[in-house]
Amino acid sequence: MKIVIAGAGEVGSHLAKMLSSEYHEITVVDSDPKRLESIAGMADVIVIDGDCTTFAVLKKASVRKADLYIAVLPDETSNIVSAMLAKQLGARKSIARIDNNEYLEPNNKEAFINMGIDYLFYPEKAAAQEVINLLGHTSTTEYVDFSGGKLSLVVFKIDASSPLVDKSLIEASADRENLPYRTVAISRNGETIIPRGNDRFKEGDNIYVIANQYAEKEVVAFSGKTDIDIKNMMILGGSRIGVQVATALQDEVNIKLIDYTPEKAYKLAEQLDKTLIINEDGRNTDAMVEEGLSNMDAFLAVTGRAETNILAAMLAKRLGVKKVIAEVENLNYINLAESMGIDTIINKKLIMASSIFRFTMSTDVQAIKCLTGCDAEVLEFIVKPNSPATKNKIRDLKFPHDAIIGGVVRGDKTFIAVGNMEINAYDRVVVFALPSAIVKIGKFFN
């Protein structure tokens, strides 16, 4: 697939690096030569220096031959103009990053479709929604719904007190044929393992479980953890994510939002009438303790600095806050942050990659989630009639060893995948896959 990316900033660079490893032909356009030089050094891409909102530069990038055009410039207006022009010049699909919630309202989205923009994505809104979802499932470090909630991916960390420590998969799930959930992966010391029956759980492992909609209590019991009700919450950072979370939850939860900029704090106080706004520096440990951090059920750190978020989250964890979430945009810091005991890391680049990645798949992919804690993706496929997946039982499909089928949705029924199961046309199949398997698994369902 030929893909043109407008913008060589952090987001564009991450997308280029990720997509170039999938054997796509990638062109990156930006007006900053230093950024282009940096991206050319880390990914196999073509770089073009110029303004993405001009016809001349877009023609130079051969946009007319592009299967996919992705506008991720820092400026929203430039993204919209660039994506619109790309579509007019012949790009098959055109995508633009935005930062205005108004554009996503159904009536307004139609206006953008009429302009030729196929898809708008707002990473901060998606990140805020992810946080809200996680606060409803506090025992997990990551929680993803598929097929309208009929299947879910639940991720949790094994503590020293967990009953799973040193048990094998077989020992942990005696009735494996009838379980409403299945362990599909283990992340250990930066390595992701697709487990088999004799693999054992270890303290510190992150466990990835596919479960049906009725199994949440069983999965929580399986993990050895308990869910808690969030009544008191502190948010560090008046960013778009912080404001959207506070706006959504302030009617149900007592929220304190801390921001160190006085002008911003005043504006937030006017905007969030049921949230207590505090003008303070989150790096000031004494001030955070004084503001009652130790009395919080949940803490969310979403300032613009990963270092501040990590340190504040560590403090919250040390003071006994039960659910701690931190935004970490530097991908190199994610494993470090998780090793320090922070419950959940959110990363807008990975959220955005999930939104865009499905447009690059040749198979009918309904959803895809690039996971934060490991180098893997979870995908939801719709099975085509007469595809290879319908020809044999799962155990006889010769499915790649670096991928695993977790569950199947068939109409209103859900099934956790087992070896003797057969897949039917039009089933929705949830697959956990390492990067090496992504290009292999689509053919099974196509």
C-alpha cells in the first residue's frame, strides 16, 4: 500500500516507523528539514520537504497514487486543508487529526465527508474515553471492548500475593473447554509470550485475557484482585485529556484538578463548575500531600511532561492510592514506568496508531488496538465466506505460532476459542498477534 503522511513530528514519526515495518511504501512530507532528516534515519521512507497544504508539494508526493493519506501536522486547520486537497488530487482514503470535539458531532462529520475527508480522529478524546473506561474496571491495567462489549480484552498484573504465581495455564484453568475467558498472552521483562498449557505465571507478569461479557467477576477473581468504587479522584494537569475526564465524571465523582498555570486554573474554574481547581505545582510533594492525595481512590497524571507524570504517579502509589494512571508519550519510558508500579500507562501515539492501523489492512478489520504494555496488537476480523478459517477446526488451521485466536462472536452468542471449535462465515473473531504475525493472519479470514 502507498501511504503519504503529512507531518514528521512525534506522531508522524511513530506512524512512519510502525507502518514501514509492515512493507508499505511510505512518503513523509514536512516543512522542517531537521525532522525529515531524523525520520529518514530511523525508518525506510521517502521524505519530501515542503508545505503539505500546497498543490505543488502534494503532487510531488504523488498523492494521486496514494491508497491512504494521513494528516498529522501540529495545526488542525492545516490537517483539514491538506487532507481535503489530497482527496481532490486522487488519494483513495484521506484522514485528518483534529483537536475540536465539535467536529465529531454526527451532523458536522457529514460536512467533512462531503469535503472528501474519510475519517477524523481526536487522540485526546480517545485517550480520555480510555481513562473513563479504565476507572470503571479498576482491577485491570488495560481494558478493550470488541463487538459492542460481547468480548473484552482484560489486562492485569500479577502481584506477589496472587494465587496464580508459579501456576501453569493448565493448573489455573482446570475446565479449559468451558471457561468464559482465556489467557492469550503474557508480558514478562519486556518480552511478549503467546502461552501454551505448561507455561507458568510469574510475579510481575502482565496477563492478557479474552473474556465474554458475563465473565468480568470471574476474571477479577482469577486475577486475585478486587474492583473498587471511585468516589474521590485527583487529576494533575489541565490538559485536554484532564478536562474531558473531569467533564465526564464530575457529576458522579469528587474531583480535584491541579494545574500550575494561574491563568489556566482560572479558566478551568469557570469551565468545570463541579470540579475543585487548585493552582499548584504537581512536582511539589508537600503540596500534593496537603491537598489530600493520600485520601484519593484514583489519581490521573496528564501534564505535558512524562517525567512529571511518572514521578507524581509514583508518589500517589506510595501514598496508597488504589488506581494510578499516567500519560507517558515517550515510548521509551513506558516499560520503566510500568516497572515502577504505576497501574496504567496511556499513550496518544498508540491510541492513534490503533485508529489508523485498520485502514492499512487488506482484510475486513472491524477494530484494532495497539497495546501499551507490550509489542502486540489485538484485532477483530469479520470472516469472509469460503475463507481458510472456515475450512478446518481451529487446531488444524496451521495458525501462526506468534498469534492466537481468543474468542468468536456469532450473532448474539460468544465463544472462547478452543482447539476443536469451527469458525463460520461472518463470525467476528478476536485475535491477539505479535508484529511478526500481522501480515500472515489476514489471509485466514479473507
